[in-house]
Amino acid sequence: MPKPNLAIRTVLFSILGNAVLAAVKFLAGIFGHSYALIADGIESTVDIFSSLLVLLGLKYAARPADENHPYGHGKAEPLVTFLVVAFLIVSAFVIGWQAIENIKSPHELPASWTLIVLGGIILWKEISYQVVMKRAKKLQSSSLKAEAWHHRSDAITSVAAFIGIAVALFGGEGFEVADDYAALIACGFILYNCYGIFRPALSEVMDEDNYEELTLKIRKTALKVRGVEGTEKCFIRKAGMKYHADLHATVKGTLTVKEGHDIAHSLKDRLKKEIPQLGNVLIHVEPA
């Protein structure tokens, strides 16, 4: 299956899962008198919209290179990730504000059965995190990693809600606000995860070269090509699911321009064949 199709199917899996869970959380929160569950439902609803953004970003990033975008449209991915982070931050503040309002006013204890609902939600969200993160790593997709962390942050808020409801039920009258404090704690976790999502995307936009493992693989592969005596500079930058590389290869100084040109072409072909995640490869030939 082509990479873009797998990525899109992964996002559709997230959207469907979040839609079902949002409905379950809202219903359980309303009928079970738990604001922590309603807060969880708010986050899942926000996740649906952010997943739609990721979907649009992936489709745009998958467009082939054209005259105005010779390196493709992969940079759309981290830009969408920034929007996803913004959605998460807004949802955290909305949840936090409502939780503070609930703490100020008395309300009923949550229903005990809400713990069963939360247990199932936590299990599903952790499974979703593992599935999406596995595919994100396989595809080297920053927006899919953000999508995976959405599932993990949702699981964390559900754990916080579980603890809050358990404390409220165990403590009885006077402990109703434990549920709301749990929602506040969940906000802190969401904001913390936002940085973990934002930083790699920023690195991609700024063309940070921190791909030591890939650099080593490129250098080792280059030495397999006849005529290449060594490598010097190797710069890598990421755009979407592809890595673009600039490599300085050394050859014998007595070769003709055509011979050096042929070696460069052979090197480029070998690199793209053995390292399929490479996009554009620029070879600069230097005399040894």
C-alpha cells in the first residue's frame, strides 16, 4: 500500500474512533454526573476537527513536485501539526475554565458505573495510540505522530477522570469536586504533550539536521558505488515523509567531467534504491 494511502487510512481510523468515543463520553458524563467525562468528550470532539486538518494536510503534502514546488509539498505536514497543537491548547483551556466553574458550584457525585466506561475508553485510546504511533514511525510522519499523541493525551485525561471519580465515590459527600480537579490535572498533561508534538514539527520547518542514523546509512551506501572514494559533507532535511539529501562525494582527481558525472548519477540511483525514504538527492563531486 502506498505511504499516503496508509497515512490517510490511519487518520480515518482516528476520526471514526473519536466520533464514537465523543458520543459515549458526553452521554456517560451527562447521565453519570461527571464533568471529567464531559471534558474528555470535549477533547475527543476537538480531536475530530484536528484529525480532519491532518487529513487535509496529508493529502496536500502527498502532491507531487511541480514548477513552483520542486521539492514537493511535504512542508504542509508540520504546518498542519502547528494547527493541531493550537487546537489542543484551546481545548485544554476550555476544559480548565469549565472545571474551575464547576468547582465553585456544588453538584452531584458521579455515578459509579462511569468508572467502567472510563476503563474501556482508556484501553481503546492506548491501543489507538500504539497503532497510530507505529504507522507514524514507519511513515516518518510528524502529523501522524501528533495524531498518535492525541490518543495518548486522551488516555491521560481519561485516567485523570477515572482517579477523580474514584476519589469522589470513595470520599462521598464533600468530595464531588475531585472529579473537576481531575479535569484540571488532565489540562496540565495536555499542555505538556503539546510541546512534545510542537518541537519535532518546528525542527522540520527549520530544516534541522539531526538524522545521524540516516547520515551514516547514506555514507556507507555511497562507498559501495564504484568510483566513490569517500564522502565529505552530508546535509539532510525532512519534508513530509521524505528526506532530501545533499552529499559531497570524493572521486579520483584525474577523472574527466563525464566520468565524474556518471559516478554521481550511479551514486544517486544507488542511494534512492537502497534508501526508499529519500526524496531529492543532490550529489556534489569533489577530487580526492
